[in-house]
Amino acid sequence: MVAMDNLQMTLQKTQFNLSAYLQEYQSLVEAALDQSICVVYPEKIYEAMRYSLLAGGKRLRPILCLATSEMAGGTVEMAMPTACALEMIHTMSLIHDDLPAMDNDDYRRGKLTNHKVYGEDIAILAGDGLLAYAFEFVAVNTQNVPAAQVLQVIAKLGRAVSAAGLVGGQVVDLESEGKADVSLETLNFIHNHKTAVLLESSVVCGGILAGMQESDLQRLSHFSQNIGLAFQIIDDILDITATQEQLGKTAGKDLQAQKVTYPSLWGIEESQNQAQQLITAAIAQLEPFGAKAIPLIAIAHYITSRTH
Ligand code: GRG
């Protein structure tokens, strides 16, 4: 605990500039994503895939992957294909989540949703196209990483999107809609699978690519599961407190859809406390990495202070 307090002090003393860091990594990721998909015949599907992939967003998952790879002694170059794949997977999950058969949303990232622009049929296929391409992209473009580690990353991503990950979380979320008696256990299941799994994969894949040993990967896994759940608690709070302009999507959607959320179970203040406790527990996992963990610690703090 004392060592961790020292690290927090170092963070303050070095005045790590998180906003400059995020901006720099965001531009690297934007450029790589822009180059990742060309528009060829049949143009419509590639345009639909690019429409959502390049619609902005915080790029948190790719940044977590790049930051972790760097902390573990890797480079941005070796982690960038996986960082892009994580954003392709995240974007496809947003496209499908917004469909009329699921959350039925008109806006995402401040723009009309994919199905509103291209129609439901193309939106489903744009999601499918992004999902398949994410795996091809990692396999074909990752360089200077031993093949066994690339394979480990592909397996990790496969599990994250499967019924044991995002798909399973979404199913329980859909089943819970409109039910007033959803338990905390079920709510945690939903968000551990819908949200935390991909954040965990982002961090752990960064570590795998840089060749981290298993015990360190375990620490990173605990770190990122905790920040993943905290991220979702804040997401639930922002759905109540933020505006449509801040969110880039319809605000107040959870209440409208009669969804049980963390603030509906605990209230806003207690939800904030719980998120803060998760962030504190997450950061404690990074102690052995010393000052190299400063970017990840700063990102963890950002999760509870974000406004969109
Ligand atoms: C993965 C095969 C497959 C299907 C998708 C629809 C679905 C299954 C899962 C839903 C997953 C989902 C939409 C989870 C919500 C996660 C979340 C908190 C999204 C918001 O993330 P931000 O705030 O968004 O990082 P930006 O736009 O900044 O990237």
C-alpha cells in the first residue's frame, strides 16, 4: 500500500499529461484504422464498415492495448494490428447492439446509427464483415511477434466475442429487459461479459504480444476486469446525468427501456463509490510494474472522471 501511495505521488510529481497521451495515441489509432479498410467492389459494404469504424469514439480499447504493450517492453508497431482488431470488434458490437432487434438506437458516436444510414440488412453484414476482418487483420499484419503469441491473442479475442463473452452478456441483457427483479449477480454477469471482457482482452493482449510472463498477465487480467466493471458503472451513471451531445447517443435510454442498472440498485452516489473502489483495487494490481505503469494508472483514474 505504501509503495502504491508512492507511485500515486510519482504520478502527481511527474505530472503525466494524460490528455496529451490520449490525443497522441488516438491519432495513431485513427490513422491505422483509416488505412485498414479500402473501399473496393461491392463498395456499399466497405463504406458501411468504414462509416462506423471511423465515426470517432474514445478508442479506449486500442489505447489500453498499446499502453500495456509499451509497459511490458513491447512497441506500438507490434501491438497496432491487435489494437485495430479490438476497435473493429467493439464497433461491430455497437452496430449490432443498435439494431431494432436489440437496443433500437438512432444515434451512436454523434452520428446516425449504421442501420439508419445503410438499412438493417447491410448493418448486420457490416458487423459481420468487421468481425471476420478483425481476426484476419491480426493474423496477416502482426510483425516481430512469435507466432505462438499471435495465436494466443487470436484465441483470446475469439473467446471474448463468443457465447462465453460479449454474445453471452448480450443474451442475458436482452432476457433481463423489462424485469424489475434483476439481481446484482445477474447485472454483474451482464457487464462482466458485455463490457469488461473486451477491456480485459485489450490489456491482456497487449501483455501477450510483448511476451509477458503468466503471473504478470494474471495481474493485468485482474486490473482490467476491475476497470471494466467500473467503466460500466460510470456508463450507467452518465446515461442519467449526461446530455445526448456529451454521449453522442440518446440519453436516458436505460430508464426508457426499464433496464436495471447500478444507479437503479445503489443510487448515484453509492455507484460512484463502488466504481472508485474498483479503480483502487485495479491500481493495486499494477504495483510490481512501478513507474512503467503510470499511463495505465492515469487511464484507470480517467475512467471514473470521464464525462462521455
Ligand atoms: C460480438 C459476435 C458479437 C456480437 C455482438 C451486440 C452484442 C453482441 C454485444 C453488445 C456489446 C455492447 C454494445 C456492450 C456495451 C459496451 C460499452 C460500454 C460501450 C460503450 O463504449 P465506449 O464508451 O464507446 O468506449 P466509444 O464510442 O467511445 O468507443
